[in-house]
Amino acid sequence: MRPILYSHPFSSYCQKVLTALYENGTEFDTRMLGPEDPSAYEELCSVWPVKRFPMLMDGDKPVFEATIIIEYLQVHYPGPVRLVPDAPDAALEVRMLDRFFDNYISTPQQKVVFNALRPEDRRDPYGVQEARDMLDAAYGWLDRHMADREWAAGGGFSLADCAAAPALFYADWTHGIGAHFGNLRAYRNRLLARPSFARAVDEARPYRPFFPLGAPDRD
Ligand SMILES: N[C@@H](CCC(=O)N[C@@H](CS)C(=O)NCC(=O)O)C(=O)O
């Protein structure tokens, strides 16, 4: 039996899980969430009224939240790459950085994008400025953190890098990572060159015209 991923290629949190799946060559089926087949979205909503994706369905067991999906895959569909290390302290570092990317890069990045999708008279400039300030603070910390390392956590490529890859990909489109953040920009480039994430980025290329802020002509 193969797990089913309810997913859309242009979604950052779906790309996070796809990167993990591609790292390990895990076999899975996709229920594509798009206008072509509304039944997939209806299925998602019937199981998960929060209506956020990705969602993994393993038999009749739904698994929500990209991080937990990746942890679940490692437990139930292990592959050669241990995205969460077995050693407890190393695992804590990976999970701490995973939280950093979701909470302080992806969340403010989404805030700016979702704001642009609102009707003009319902926008939230104060909230957007707070989100941009958060991104500046997170970029500064991460640039220093990446000064002496290849991947986000101390060991090899991990869950934290699966979170970082789409987060930084879209964050740079949303709130440019300045040239003075050389370590951070180099890390983003390493993530883009990683075959698992490069594949997810390629699969999402046709959807770039839908990026609400306008996708730059690069990456
Ligand atoms: N905390 C969730 C966040 C998932 C999320 O925000 N997904 C976005 C797509 S990247 C979504 O469902 N957007 C649909 C919406 O906002 O209605 C996770 O880690 O999986």
C-alpha cells in the first residue's frame, strides 16, 4: 500500500514534504489539489476542516502538518536518509531549526502574500510591516548561524533543510535577502541545487504566473 499525498506543486509546505519523499525515493500517490479535479479538495476538507495542506492519507489514517508527515514517513516508510537523526540531542537541534523556518520565515512570508490576495480595503499594512521586520530579524540570525555550516543543523541534510528550502525560496521572492547576507544566500543556492528540492521547484514552474506578488525571472 502506498500513502497518498494531498498536495499542490506550488505550495511551499507541500514542497517541504515532497523534498523529503524525493530524498528517500519513497513511493507515494498524489491527489492533486487544483481546479481540474475539485473532488480532491472536497476529500481534504471532509477529513480536515482546517483546510490546510499537505495532508498524507495512509490507508484510512490522515496525517496533518508537513513536519509530522515527514516524521511519520521516517517511522512507517523509512529510507536511506534519516531526516531526523536518531541521537536525541541531534534530533532536538533539527526540530528546533524546523520550527525556526516554519514560524519565523514561512509564517511571515505567507502573511505578506495572503495580504496581497485580500480585497484592497481589507489589507493589513501594520501586520505586513511586522512580518517584514520578522523576516529581517530571521535573516540576520540565520546568516550568522550559517557562517560555518553546510546544512541548517549540525549533521547532514535533514528535516530542517526540507523546511528551509521552500521557506527561503519564497521568502526571497517576497522580501529579498540582501547581498550582505552572503552566508544565507549561499545556503539558499545550495538548497536550490539539492536534487530533491530542485525536482520540486521544477514541478512547480508552470504555476509561477500565479505568484500574487509576481515571480522574479530567476531560480
Ligand atoms: N502548518 C501547516 C501549514 C500548511 C499551509 O499553510 N499550507 C498552505 C499551502 S502552502 C495552505 O494550505 N493554504 C491554503 C489556504 O490558506 O487556504 C503545515 O505545516 O503543513
